[in-house]
Amino acid sequence: MANSYNILLLGSGGRESALAWKLRQSPLCARLFIAPGNGGTSAFGENIPQAPTDFESLKTFCIENKIDILLPGNEDPLVAGIQDFFKADEDLRHIIVCGPSKAGAQLEGSKAFSKKFMQRHGIPTAAYRSFDKHSFEEGLDWLSQHLLPVVIKADGLAAGKGVIIAYTYEEARAAYTAMIQEAQFGEAGSRVVIEEFLMGIELSVFVLTDGEGYVLLPEAKDYKRIGEQDTGPNTGGMGAVSPVPFADEAFMEKVIEKIIDPTIHGLQLERITYQGFIFFGLINVHGEPYVIEYNCRMGDPETEVVMPRLDEDLVALIVDMEKGKLSNRQARQKPQQACTVMLVSEGYPGEYSKGKAISGLEKVEGSLVFQAGTKSGIEGLVTSGGRVLAVTSLAENLDDALATSYRNAELISFEGKHCRRDIGWEFRKED
């Protein structure tokens, strides 16, 4: 193992803030660059004005700065084939890329691909059909006979917003038509997956795999809806908790046996190169795990609770991934409960204003604040996105962790600040 590594992290959200925080703690991290980063990531490394999907520009930067490890935080560069680009280039192929090939990233990049993959390998998931503009009328007919509620998904990447749960046939037809005929989500919705609605409680499970072995990371549960008690439109995530109380040893054994192992084995059988994170979006239906979706990277805001609970050197794990040494590796987890509360801009997930001054961060005690939609302006830190800050706390129990996060959230100010007040509501003790 080398003494130290120069690392390039791609992305600009709360997930990347949490990853940068974790990478910076490693004695193996020599220099850390974040492209493009945000107003807070400069505390852990050097922000650079590079777009994560501008591969040629990234190549020049990696060569000039002797980069040893590339970690794409978000899905766009992975789905666009950054791993293939680096491994096909003589000047770049020595760089460790923590992320799958373009073929592997299809697990997230195409809902239809991932559903067919699960069918081929006997991985439990909801029954489904897929349709496009050529089979539009057939899809309308199928919808009219489908049990309600029904789930309608844009096939491609839609920034976490391309999923509609329709409770009436009118709502289902409108969502289906908007995706295919009105291009609501652009090219991402040119093909639509319609699947049965599974009733249960969701959780997110993560592994880091070297293509054969893997290490299991702390699981989490995130809260997608904007409103309390899971009401209102979907967002990129309003908060998260870890661990998940119902994900006990017996349940996780089912997840490993029925979902994780068959997924890794399926990738091997299909000769798909996959070294990196796999995010399993699961639902617990009467004690049985089903896959809702795969992601080819860590989740957001789940990373903001997973990284603080991961009691390992993340850089060392990535190096072991490259060397194929994860088969017999265990990832230690801190026993504490972690929670994160997202502070978002007024109007999110719809239209919202930017450039609002942020104050009060210096008053925070006992929490980590991972910046997401922020940038450094002439007069200080300002908002630049819908999800602005993730306030993360660890404690011996969930109630104490949440109390700390909410107390510190009150100390932070920006115009139009909003947060959900009921993160972890299913698991909280009765008052």
C-alpha cells in the first residue's frame, strides 16, 4: 500500500461533503480535490471548477495533479461511462476508479435494464411492464386494468423525481402521458416502467464491492416526501436515520441471501465490470425484502448518516477494493444512532430562490453540518440549491440524536428555511 494518495472527488452536494469529510480523516489521503464542490467542501480539500462529466478536462487535471484515486459521488459521470474512459486511456488507467463501468451503471441509468436484470437472476422485486411512444396505447390499456395504486417511473435519470405513485386512474394516465408524450423528464421519460405498488417500509442498504467480494456498510432510511408523515411531492431526501430498527440480523440475512449475493453473482455471470458502491433501495413487505431500485453510488442524504457511523478508513477500503481484497473484509460500524435533518429552500422541490445569506453555523455544537446547496459569495455563504444543509448528529439513542439536530437546525438561519420536523417518526419513543 502506498503511503498516501491524491484523490479527486466528483460532485457538489451533501453526499460529497460527507464523503470529503470522511476521506480527509484518512492518513492515506495526501491531497483531496473536489470538482466542483460547494461552499463547505473547501474545509476538507480544494474545490476545482471542473464539471464531473467533462472527461477530457478531468483527464488533464488528473495528469497534472498526479491523481491516484477518482471517486464519482453522483451518478451522471458513471452513467456517462467515466470508468470506461479512464481504463481505456493509457495515461489514466493506473488511477483507481471507485465506480462501475458504463454497463454496470445501467443498474441505475435504466429502470428497464435493472428490472430485467432482477428477473434474470431471481431477485425479488415488484411485477412490472415497460412502454415507450411506440407502445403508448398498449400502456394506456394496461394501466386501465391495473390494480391501484400503481407506480410509474421514468426509465432514465430524473434527479430522483421521476417516480409517481398514482392512486386514481386519471392520475396514472396523466403521469404516463406527461412522461412519454409531453417529455416531462426529457429523454429520461421516453421509456416508462409501470410496476405494482408494494406496501411496506423502505430502507437503503449499501455495499462496496470489488466485483467478487464486498463489504456491507451501515444501512439507513431516508425520508423523500416534502411534508410531515410522508405527504406531498417527492424530493431528493429530507433527512435520514441509521441504523434502521427493523433491519435486524435475521432480516439482513435475507437481504444478503436473496438480494446482495445474487446481484454480485449476476454481474459476474454477465461479465459486467463493477468496482464501487451499490445502493439497494429496498422495501420490507411483511418481513421480506424486495428491491425498489438500484443506484450505482451512495445515496443522499443517507451518506450523511452512513459515513459518520462507518468506523473504517474509507481510503483503505477503496484501495482494498482495487486489490480485490474485500471478500474477507468486515466494515466496523459505530453503535450510536445517527440522524440527519435537511434544511431546504422555500418552494423546494418546486421553484425556489437562490443567493440567500446563511448565518449561525458557528453556533452549532454537537452536530456535523454537511453543506449541500451552498456557495461562497462576496459577502459570505449563500444558498445555491434546493437542499441547502444537512445537520447530522450521533447519540446513544435516536431521540437524543434528533433532539440535537433539531436544536442546532434552529440556530442556523437563511430566508425561507424549511425542514421536516418528523424525521424518524416511525421509530421514535412515545412522548
